[in-house]
Amino acid sequence: ANLVKRYRAGFRRQHHRFVSAVEGYTHIQCAVTGCKLPSRDCLAGHLLPRASFAASHAFGLSPFEINDEKNGLLLAKGIEDLMHAPLRVCFLYDSEKAVWTFAVLDKALLAKKVIPTEVSFGNCN
């Protein structure tokens, strides 16, 4: 229970820092498509999902860093929306190279455009 309280307090501090950092920007660059989009068309996504905070050490994060900016990306809404069940896109971690790679899991998406951009998922994979 003490760990959960510390996690929640850390989340609130990190969330406030993130909101303060991006507040006022009219356009934000999507980390996957490279497109500059109106800030209303971008969402912050986690590389390692919040539900995985107990295993975060395997990815070089402490449980309290799960909501840290180094575990997040600014993404076009069309990408971030598909990172939830049913999982259609994700980020895969290569532990040998210590890098994350964007992957399209649903091949039906490859010809479709990432909303609201003109870039297709096939060009992001």
C-alpha cells in the first residue's frame, strides 16, 4: 500500500511537469510520423504501459519513472488510440541495442493513413 501511495504521488508530480512543459505549444511533432500537428491532435503515450510499472526495472526505469518523460512520446491521436486493447500498434524494445521500435501489428492498417496526417502506417512500420 505504501508503494502505491508513493507511485500515485510521483505520478501527480510528473504529470504536472509534463503538462507545464507542453502547455502553450500550438503545434507538436509526432514522434512516429514526424508531422507537426495542432496540439489538440496529439496525445502523450507511454512506451512501457503504466500497468507494467512493476517490471519497469527491466527497461531501465524505476517504478516511479513509469510516467517520466523518458518513458513517453508525443503521438498523433491516430497512433495513440490504437495502442490500447485490441492492440493494433505498439513499441517493441530491443534490449541488445537498448532502442524502441514502432510496430504495426494489424497489417490491415498498413495502407491506411495515420489520422490526422497524410502518412500511412506502412511508412511508419
